[in-house]
Amino acid sequence: MLQQEWIASIILEIKDINFFQSKLEEIVIFSQVTANAIALAYQRWNATHLLEKLQLESQVIEQNAKLEREISWRQSIQHELEKSLSLQQATLESTADGILVVDNEGNISGYNQKFLQMWNISEQMMMSENNWLALKKALRQLTHPQDYLKVLRNLNNNPHTQIYDTISFKDGRIFERYTQPQYINGKIVGRVWSFRDVTAQKLAEAKIRHQALHDLLTNLPNRVLFNERLAKALQNARINNQSLAVCFLDLDRFKTINDTLGHPIGDKLLQTVAQRLTSCLGEEDTIARWGGDEFTIILPNIRDARAVATVQERIIAALKPSFNIDNHHLHIGVSIGIALYPLHGRDGDTLIQNADVALYRAKAQGCNKYQFYYSAINSQASELLVLENNLHYALERNEFTIYYQPQVNISTGEITKMEALLRWRHPKLGIIAPSKFIPIAEETGLIVPIGEWVLRSACRQTKIWQEMFNLPNLSIAVNLSACQFQQPNIATSIQEILAETKLAPENLELEITESLAMQNVEKTQEVMTELHRMGILLSIDDFGTGYSSLSYLKNFPLKTLKIDRSFVSEIASNPHDLAITTAIIALAHGLNLAVVAEGVETPEQLNCLRLLECELMQGHLFSKALSVQDATQLLAQAKSQPLNNSYLVA
């Protein structure tokens, strides 16, 4: 194209054709050279352009490959990140803990569903911009929200702090709380909170600790907790210069009820007793079950001994009403020993020991008594221990003997009955009063074999007297202890003794105390009915001193009521005793029962009783308790010459 344009321009300017022709060859050569040069330049340009294009394409390919590799790497990283996040979220959701993550500004940056469930917070509330709503709802659930806020303030001031503790909810739940700062490249960017519901664990731990320190039956503190509280009370008493009292309680007649009616009844009785005892004490006082039927009490910060005595009187009064357990009407008493700090000891062991010694003394005085410790009691306790040790061998060593006291019909002067009274002749200690050894025998259970021996010996002796003096109607009265009466085979045992001694059942009168009869009315009626069917006579001893209910009295198959000597002793001078005795005699006559006055010692007493139409009496006015030989002589005299009043008084 350039060549043609150039030739044309020459033709237009050259007028001389000849010149043109001469130059044509030159023009052709130039044109060819020019065309070749242009072609060569084009080829070179084209080659250069192609090379550049190839280089660019190579770079593009290389960049594309690099980009593809980077995309693949990024996709791999994203996949691993998503996998890691998925695993992390799955782990977060699978944990039993509630997890919350917040940043440095307190904004919520993460949580799991368990956290929402534990705190009862909706997801919408968590996703809202106002995080205070979630915190406010959480705080309302806590027992001590101010403590929680205090922790948050402390963490704000000390961001590196870790916390591991527990928080309590108003609904009773307990959470373990753990929190630590969240770090990125060594810098704190937020905080992670972990909450674990440990309510069941804490309740189980509390239950185990409670069981370890409390009696399972009564739920009262046991010895371990009692000693802990006593040590603390003594420490406070020393610091504040105060006094305190330690009381040792023992239930009277519980063992008999437990052995007779069984442990389920005994357990329910102990539970009810524990409730009554607790009701007698203040909030600062401590009562514990020491073991069996024994209880211990701490009375801190007492004013004086009179204040302590008031509490004991309240306890005795609380246990006097009957206990209605599974249709059984039961009566028990209590004996209490008391030791005062610092008068009777300055440490817990000494106070408990001295209270126990005082308890032993209280039991020796009878039912429903309390006794303060004093130094002389130790020697008495030692004496009782000696007696107990010797009592175990007294029966096999034939140290027991029976004395007999007559019951007299004052109208005829006839001795109608002899009462068997146990005596203990110790080879070294001499005659030991029944008031000393009978309670020990009751407590140790030795009264059962001793009582059987008394019954057998008295029946055998009565049969001898009947045959010796031809007195077929002479009867013998024998006291039954509570332990004996509650024995399941009592009727069979008595029947065997009567068969062995050949004494007729109607010549045997068994005496039980009023208190014993009312321990368990249903059991008493059952045993009495069985004995009555055998023909044995039954009487209530010491009537008027126990907890009798007249509505029950009419249902017992009784033969005799014995008026306690405490009413007879002042019947001639005390109008109250006279009124009570009059009522008892009238009651007995109304129920067609014989009535015997015990402890008649003066003619004035005899005359009062005679006016009240009480014909059967016994006491020193007629005769003291006699040995077998003296009793035999008295019966011989009475057989030959009936006793008259003047003889009796003499």
C-alpha cells in the first residue's frame, strides 16, 4: 500500500515519461528494498509482539496458578476453621456446664444453650444490644445478688484474676462458678465464665455430713456434734466469763417397753420423746441423743442453778403425759444429772462424767428426779458400782433372803395374807436396803431371775405354812417388777412355779405398781386377763402415786387396791390425805375391790381407817417384816389365839 501510494505520487510529479522509465528500474528496486525492509520490520515487530504476548500469557498463567493455589489454600484454611469452629461449638454445646464469653467492654460474645437453660434467659435477650437486661434477670434469681456484683467490680479492677467458688439461688440450686481471662497474643480480650449445677452434689454432701453428725432416728445431734458444740460453748464461756450446764438424761422404764413391745414401738417412742425434750429448750440450747435412751443437753450462758432446775422441771412435766404409740398408751419417766461449769469441771469430759455420776444418783432416788453433781457423789457412785458387781453373784451365792409382813383383817384379827419382801445379806456389807439394789437389778435386768427366785421361794414357803398350820386360805403377795411383768412368757413361768410348789393359784396375789400398769394399758390388760383366767389374784400397789386413769382401772381384772403409805402416814392430821384416802376406799368399794392400807403405824391411823371401813391393813402397828422363823412363830401364835387390837398394838 505504501509502495503504490509512493509510485503514484511520483508519476503525478514526473512529466517526462522517458525519465520515468529510466527511473522505473530504480524505483522497482527501491520499492522491493523498502517492501522487504517493511516486511522485515513487520516480522520483527510481529515477533516481538508475539514474544511479548507469549510472555504476558505466561505471566497470566503463572499468576492464575498462583491465585488458584492461594484460593485453594484459603479454602483449605476456611474449611479447617469451619471444622474447628464446628468442633468447638459442638464441644461447647455438649458440655454440662453453662458457658458465657464477654469482651472487655462487657458485651456478650459467646454462650451455649446450657447457659440459657441454667439461667432461664431467652436467646433473644442474649442477642439484644442491651446486655444489662440479661444480667438483671440473672441477679434476680440469686440469694445474694450484691455479692455477685461485688465480684464483677473486683474483676474489673483486677482483670487477671481467676475465681472458683459457688453461688446460691433462691430456688435452692447451687452453681459452681469458674472464670478466667481470655487472651489473644498475650493480651486480655475478654473473660470466660463457666457454671456447673452442683445442687445434687452439695445436697448429698450436706446429707452425708448431717448423717455423720446427727442421730438417724431422732435427727438430734449425736455425740460427735455434741462434743463439738460443747467445746465451742466452753470457749465462749471462758472468754465471756459465763457459766453453762451439762445435763445427762436417762429414760426410766424405756428398756422394758422396748423389750416387750419391740424396737419399732421403742423407736417411735424415742422420736416423740425427742420432740418433747426439744420443745422445752431455747434456740441456743443443744440436745443430743447420747445413745440408747440417753440424752445430753448443753445450757449455755445460765444465770444460776435455779434457772437450770427450772428447765429440768419443765422436762419432767413434759414427759409425764402418756405417749400414744400405735394404740399403746405408754408412760415413762426421766432421771437427770447436772454438772455446772466452772463449778463442777472446766473441760467437756469432766462435765459429762460428773453429769453422768449425778444421773446415777438421781436414778437411785426414784423416777422423775434430777440431781446436781457434788463431790460426795463420786464415793456414792463407787459404792453403787461395787453393789452392781456383787449383785451379779448374789443369787448364786445364796445371799438373798425373804422377809414376810402380814396383812391383817382388823375385824377378825386374822392374818389373811403375807407379803414377800426381798432382802440382801452381803457377807461383808451386811444388810443392803432394797432401795439401793432393786434399781440396779432393774437396770441390769438381773431382777428377772431374782424375781423368779422370790416367787418360787415365797410360794413354796406359803404351801409349807398352809400344811403346817392347816391354813388353806393363807395367801402370799409378791411384787412383780416392770421387767418381769413385760416378759413375753410371764404367765407360763408363773404357771410352772405354781405347779412346782403345788400352791393353788387363788392363794397367790401378784402386786404391780400403778405406774407400771399405766406404762402400756393394752399390754397390762392382756397380761392381767391371762393371769386372771389362771385364777391368780391381782392388786395395784402404791395406788394414788402414779398416773392412773380411772377409765382404765375398771377394765383391769383386779382384786385389791393398796393405799400407798404416803397417804396413811398423815391421815389423822392432814385433811388432804384423809380426803384422798376416803376417795380411794370409796372407789375400791364401788368397784367391788378389796382395799389394803399400807404403813399403818399408830392407833390413830387405825381408827381413821376403821371409820372409813378399811378392814385390811399392814404395817409396823401389827408387825414389821419378819424372817421365815419369826413369821412362822407369829402364824403359830395367831393360829392358837386370833390377834386382837390390844395385842396388835402391843
